Amino acid sequence: MPKNYAVFIRPISLAIHLLLLNLVFFYSKFDLIDDYVFAIYLNLSWLLISYFTNIYKFSRNIKITKVVTQLLKQFSIFTLAIFAFFTWTKTEIGIRQVTKLLFLSYLLITFFRALYFYALRRYRIEGGNFKRVIVIGSNGGLKPLVNFMSNRSDFGYKLMGIFSNAKNPSLSYQITNKALTKNGNGNLEHLGKIEDCFDYIIKNEVDEIYCSISEVSQDYINRIIDFADQHYVVVKLIPDHQDIFSKNMHLEYYGFVPVLSIRKLPFDKPLVKFFKRLFDIIFSILIIVFVLSWLTPILYVLIKRESKGPVFFKQVRDGLKGESFVCYKYRSMGVNTRSEMDQTTKGDERITKIGKFIRKTSIDELPQFINVLKGEMSVVGPRPHMLSQSEIFIKIVDKYMVRHFVKPGITGLAQVKGYRGEIETDQDIINRVKYDIFYIENWSFVLDINIIIRTIFNVSKGEEKAY
């Protein structure tokens, strides 16, 4: 697909969705006084709601969780709008017929959206609908970006090469799709020094420029941006690898004065807070009533038989906005004086026999649903650390305290990505915080469900660092 055809993707998607909606409506044969009034309402409602839900606003690298969230939001509001029509007009109609209309419409629209994304990504893999991209800079912070673009051809990025003033600018990034590089040897081609990029951009019709902030001076960045604006090229700035989180900036105006908020979070919305808390309450009550109620007496006997001490282990940990709270776990160690200072290590002699089992299966974490019910934790969120650990980690990771913007969780994105348990190297905590902050800035209910499902799957198959 030539890139200038891409502008028609969204209106075509909208037109097909409306066509499916109207076909289902006329197929359903509603017994209404004026079918056309309802048909007009049907179409206008879909258009108006889609404008506010941004269902047709999707980028090249949109995640499937975002797509699902958009559809669920659209379907939910549209359902309310349809039932509101019959309430306002006092039209008598069977609930089964309305449900059939909505169900068939949503089924077809979801199928089309899934088919569209599959077809578009297959088309990109075959070499269509691509964007020509150059990279300015060659430091290690660009490595994840280059790997992503080169190894995920379904997103349609064609890496042309790099411009850098470094002495040894060649980047070996294990590029698996050699068609994305001109020299085909697994390295990005060095196209010249930074000042050479301007002529190259024009001659090769470059679509996007990815520029390293740490390697390119502010003057050159300004020059590149000005040049790109004149030639309709998109510029994206890549922070240094030390900057582990992406600032979710939000622009607003005080009168005519532009003000840039560094971080606008989903959790800032009262409705999001309400539904996340409601989910936490319902989920934790179900676990406490149907699991902890019978599991606790059994573990009480097993734990007590092996070692003296309480069945529950209590430990002070960091919570929301740095406020400490008492975190509950089933005791998996013999009573000791090192528990507040030393993290658990592989082969830790303090762990009891029953403790090894409950830690391996993550059963020891279940009492934290009491913390969730009390409002100190959430089902999903960044894992809470010991106070002694936080004092160390805050010195290693510059943005460590950002993870305390939300309640800590029983499980989290970092945990399902493999960064759970013992912190062995600085990179372990850096990666953990990176995923925690990504979760905070990109939260969705679908993401929470995905993390919960993946946690259950990981626990069932056993995790390497669950010791």
C-alpha cells in the first residue's frame, strides 16, 4: 500500500463498521413506527461515541490491549445509548431483539477489526505500508529501539541506517530481518556524519527520524527539527538509556499560556480509581472466602509442626506515596532476626520444607488479599519492597519513587516479565522499575486482566526465581 493511501484506512474502517451495523439492523427487522428515525440515531450515536472513545485513532505500534480497551469502551457506551433511545421514545420492544442486534453487531465489528489488523500486519511483513526510518546516534540506548524495528517487520519500519559522529558507529544489533538493512550483514549501515543526514533525507524520502538526545547537541536537535518540519518528516527523540521511563506528558493551556504537565496518569481519573478499587474489593473477598478460609487452617497445622512461630509473617513495606504498611504473608521461614534486612536468596537456609513449597507455588503471597481488602494494596501493581531495600534502590534508580504513585500489587507487569524475587544485579531493579512505570503510565483494565492470567499461568508451570 503506497504510504499516501494510509490516510484512507480510518475512514474505510469507519464506513465498514457503519455498514455492518446497518446490515444487522435491517436484517433484524425491528417493528418500529419509524425505522428511519432509529437508523439515523443508530449511525449518529456510533459516530459521536467513536469520536470520544478514539476507536479509530490508532498508531502503527498500537498494542492489542489498547485495541480491546477501545472496543469495550465503544460497545459499553453504545449499548447505553441504544437502550436510552427506547426509554426516551417510550418504544415497546423486546429486550431479546435489542440484545440480538447489539450482539451480532459487536461480533461482526470485532471480527472485522481482528481481520483488519491481521491482514495489515501480514501486508507489512511482505514489504508493504512501510515507513523509511533513519537513526541519528549510535549509543547503547538506541539498541532496544533498533531491535524492535528490525525484528518486528509486522509494524512496517524500514531501517535505512545510522548517522553518527562517533569514531566506531557500527551497531551490531542481531538484526534477523536482513531485508531491513542495505548491507544485509546484520549491522545497521553507517550512512555518514550527522550533518550528512539532510541531503539523504530528501533523496531517499525518509518518513521518520529517531534521534538520540544524549549523543546529539541541542543546537543540532533544533536544526533537525526545523529541517524536518519543512520537509514533512516526523522527528522522535530517544532519551538516554539511563532514563528508564517515558514521561507521559500532557499539554494544557492557562489562558493562552502553554503548560506541560510531566505526567498524566490513568489513575488520576476518579472513575478509574473507583472501578479499580471495586474490582480489588470483589476479587479479594472471593479469594478470602473461597481460598483463605480453608487453606489457612491447613497451613497453620503444617507450619506449626515444622517450626515454632505464627502462621502469618508480617513485614513493614513501602506503599502508596511512600507510606509504610504491614504486609501479610504465610510464614515460610523459621523465626529469625534477619527478615527485615536480608532478601531471600536461592538456597536460603532460613526457608522451611513447607516454606519451599508455598514459596514455589506463590501460596505465601495469598494473605496479601487482606491488604487489598483493607485498601493498602491492589491486586495488580508494582510489588512492595522492604524499607531497607527501598533505601538502597533509590540510590541505584533515579526514578525509583515514581512506582509509589499507585498502590503496590500482589502481582505486576514486572513480575510476569520475569523480574520477580531476588534482586541480583543493578540491572534487575532497573528493569523492574522500568516495567512498573510503564504499567503506571499505560494502565488499562484489560492490562490488569492480562497480568492476572499470565500470573496464574506462570505459577502453574513454576517460575525459576520463585524460591
